[in-house]
Amino acid sequence: MTRWEMTLMRKLTVSTIASLDGYVEGPGKDVTALPFDDGFSAYNVQRLRAAGILLSGRRSFEDFRDYWPAVADDETQGATEREISRLNNAIEKVVISDTLTAAETAPWEDTTRIVRRDDAAEAVRALKAQDGGDIFVAGSRTTWNALLVEGLVDELHVMVGPALLGAGTPLIGDPGPVPLQLLEARLLPNSQLVLLRYAPHLD
């Protein structure tokens, strides 16, 4: 593959939020314990605008499916949340799951494809070889941890916030050593979240 052909490939970007002590969920898988603020949504809407595919695992997909579809028409929601809803409703979605069925993807059944876990790496490689917007992963820690090991994650964006949870679900499971290069570190506008943007360097 030539350098020119490589530049045409889709990029797979992961975006996640973590506490200062490295948890992406609090005890009991409580995501509300995380230090969300307006900077989180403002950053993720930028990533969605650049994306052509939303990639997720089952649990994150179900959370998105149950929450986001109605937000677009909810006038009590802010403009950013309503845009995220519209983008989520329209975007092509790929769910990595061995248990999700097509009947469980409604109201997004027309934009959702299910890929079994054993086929995930091959499917993502095929998606990355296509033209189009980025492949965006929000949350879905189990899914992107596995893709990181496979060398399929191009950028890892971690928003670290001012919370010490003491326990919960760690950012990284047990993928083995993965060298990273820091691309950017900055405080998000009007936020207490610090964005750390990394590029994995895999042999």
C-alpha cells in the first residue's frame, strides 16, 4: 500500500471520559459518577460531525438507542444535545455483539449492522479501507480495548475530569503493553475536562 492510499483510509477514533484515578465507570457500573460537564458534549459533537460510522459494543449501543432518538425534538434540551441526537439518528451504526438481534436495534434498524465479536477485527479493517468519514467509538470500553490490541485504533481521546472514584471499571482492561504517543493535551473550553489525545504505536 502506498503512502497516498494510506491517507485515504478511514481513521478510527475513540473518545471516552475518565476520572483522575482512571475509571470510566464508578462502582456498580455507575456512569453518573463521572465528571461530565458541557465540555464533554461539545467535544463529542465535533467528533460526530467528522464521522461516517458510529462503532459500539452492545451495552453502549443500547444506552444510546434508549436515550438519544427522542432528544432531537425535545425543546428542553440544549442545542448541542439536540445536534448529537440528530447525528446519532442519521449515522451508520456498527455494533459488535454476539447477543444483540436485529429486532433490538429499533428505532435505528435501518442504520444499524451487527457484527459478531469473532469477526470484529476483520470487519473494522474492511471499514477502514473504505472512503468516508471517520469511524467513531464513544464509550464501549470492552470493544475498543480489543481493537487497540489489534492495532486498529488510530487515536485515543481521553477526557480526564476532577473526580476520584476509588473503584469501578478501569479505562484499560488487560490488553498488554501498548506504546502511546501524546499528540495533544489541553483544557477543553468552558470545562474542567483535560483532553489527552494519543496515537498508539504498535509493532
